[in-house]
Amino acid sequence: MNRWREHFAGVDLPVPVAGGGSVVGINFDNAASTPPLKRVREAVNSFSDLYSSVHRGTGYKSRFSTEAYEHAREVVARFLGVNEKDQVVIFVKGTTDALNRIAAEQLRQDGRKVLVTEMEHHADLLPWRHRSGHVMVGLTPDGHIDLDAIEHTLREFDGAIGLVALCGASNITGFVSPVHEVAELAHRHGARVSVDAAQLAPHHRIDVLPPDDPGHLDFVSFSGHKMYAPYGAGVLVGPRDFFVGLPEVMGGGAIDMVTWEDTYWTDLPDREEAGSPNVVGSVALSVAIDTLLGLGFEAMLEDELALGRRMLEGLGKIRGVGVLGGTDSGRPTRLALASFVVEGLDHGLVAAALSHEWGIAVRHGCFCAHPYMIHLLHMSKDEVGVLVDEVTTGGRKAMPGAVRASIAPYNTEEEVDRFLEAVNRIARGEFKAGYSQTADGEYEPKGGWARIEIAI
Ligand SMILES: Cc1ncc(COP(=O)(O)O)c(C=O)c1O
């Protein structure tokens, strides 16, 4: 039995399957978005009667909401060990929003380049590439962060790199990055470090450490929807002295005074939170954090990792299945997830069959991290060139990829075993339905997806 499941909403719902009827769905798409904790759902419900605009309203609801919003900030600060004298917690839309804001400021405040690793999600690559300019550092052959390569590049650029950006954990292999070691290297070479913690924060405690610790983290970003809270709220933590120029987003709430010609910006964090903030989402995120810590965050991770090992070992035994990054669970440096390919079968077909025939939700494709996928699939420059030509002229069917199954604390051994049985059957070519590929490369069951009517 699973001791956490009862705390999560929507995890025992029937989903339709091929041939009519339904089964209780299995959600192994947690690395994309997680279902909410029940405590979060209750908080959102009860806060719906009470929320109102924060900071400026004098009405009771406004004052109540302001308190709840500022309390949420304190919860986040405590979760990450942030000392609010040195660093600021800014509520944003999510990790993508946070990283774009840092990149915009990096360009204006610092102007030096950003070192990124080949492992990054596009959210932690494109903002640097197209705003501040980046230097991309390769990985070890087996797809891990390469500390020597990072150090070598920092030395080579001799002070011309102002920031090192890396993920706390990969959304494809689940490899956890040595963030504090990278931070030490960055600081030694006069750069700051930014951690994209979208995948790490839902599973691991992150401690930003005091600013005088060589391994401290300057920036940390993550999203509520990947840690059991709703969409639309996320966190950006950064050094207060970084946000000194014009804010990236300008508008109401960010100023002390505006005259016909002049703008007098207010203090942080309001200066970086122009417009009406997502009060409900931010409070929900803080309730998720409090609930996870209250239930036993470390114990949840232990259980998740045990399921992850079961999944990796099981996949490793299925003929024709290859797991990206290998099947070594690498405890404790790998999250409980597995991205895999099945010999002779398109990743989209495997994902469609898992859903349509088995009621198992996974994700497939390149997971918004193309350079890492190219690395893991050992594609040559020439092969990538051919692919670019094909994809950019409408041939999306050519896109390579994998299937990702990602685990959360509410998942069970029975679910992992059912999933392994499904992958085993699919790998042997046992399908219960026929499929056709659409122009965008997706697979659809002939006769359409099974449906059940649900009112929302
Ligand atoms: C490693 C990583 N970084 C960034 C993101 C982007 O997060 P969001 O879509 O919440 O902005 C994701 C989302 O999948 C991710 O996995």
C-alpha cells in the first residue's frame, strides 16, 4: 500500500480505454505537471471566498489576502533557506518566466555571457541564447554534468562569463546536478549561478546557503504546477543587488511615485511584481510546500526512489527497450523517472498505445531539451543537419524522441508493474488497436480516442 496516495486529488479517476469501458488511470506524467494535493485543493476552494487584490486595498478581504500572500513568500523563503536581507523571493508565472526575467536583467545589469550546459530544458537555454548570449558546455559521454568542462570554460573565458545556468535535475534522465559544486566553480571565476529547479524542487530540499558560503546558489527558479499546486504561479529567488535597474515588467504596484516625466521605483519585491499578482496560485504553492514538509518530504523521496529503481530495473529487462542514461538508479543522484526508446517503434506510437489501451499517461518526444536529446541519442552533426532540413520544411514525423514515465509519491508498485507489463507487450508488438500517424507526427487510434463524458 501507498501511504501518500490519500493526500492527492484526482489520482483514482477512471479513464477510457480501447474497446469500451474504463480503468483507473495511471499517471506517469508527473514531470510535466502534477495533480494537486487535497490540502491545496481545499485551500484554493476556501480562499475563493476570500481573495481580493493585495497591497493596496483597505477592505478586510484585501488585508487578509495581503497577509496570506506575504506569508506564502515567507514559506518559500524558509523552504529554500533564503535570508530575505540578501536575496528576494519574487512570485512569477513559472520557471520559464523566471529564467526569462533573469536573462533580461543579466543583459542589462551585467552584460557578460552565460554558461549553459547541454542538459538544459529550452526554458534554461533560449533566454540566455537570445538575450544575454551563451556559451554551451558539453556533458560527459553518459550524459552527466561535466565539472571539468565547466571549470575549463570558465578559465578560458577569464572573467567574461557572468552567470552559470544549469538545471537542478534533468527532465529527461532525472540526473541530479551537483549544483553547489558548480556554484563554487562559478564563484571562483567571478560568475553567479542560476539553478532551474523545476524538476528538483518537487522532490529534494534545496538550500541556497548563506552568501559567504562558496557553494551558495544565487538564483533558484521553480513552478507550482510541478509540485502539487495549480498552474500560473512560480518562484524566482535572486540576489537583491541584482534587481537594481529598471524592472523587466513595468506597471502598477512597482512604483512609489510617477510624475509627468519621472518614475520613482519602489523596493523589492514589489518593484519586480508589477500588475495584479497571482495571489491564489502563490498561496496554493505555499500550502503545497507546507503540506509536503508536514507529511514528510524526505520519506516521500525514499518511496519514490524505490519505485524509480523498480521501474528502471524492469525496463532494463525488457528486450528491445533502451533507457536514456542507462538503468543505474544512481541513488541518490537520480530522480524517479525513466525516458526510454523501444526498438522498431516510434515513441509516439508507444505513448499512444500506453494511453489508449492501458490507461497509462506518459509523455513522449524530445521534452523541450533538444540538445540533450541529441546527445543521448548519439546523433552526429550530419544527422542533425538532415533532421533540421526535414523538420523545418514540415516533416515533423522525422522528429526522434523517447517515452518518459515519471513518478510521484502517490504512485504505487502495482502501477509500476502494470506499466512494465504494458511496455513488455508493446515491445513484443502486441497491440489491441490500430494507429495512424498524423502530419504533426502524433499517433491516433484508428476510429478515434476512447472517450468518457466528464463535466467540469
Ligand atoms: C527542467 C525544466 N525546466 C523548466 C521547465 C519549464 O517550466 P514551466 O513550463 O513551468 O515554466 C520545465 C518544464 O517541463 C522543466 O522540466
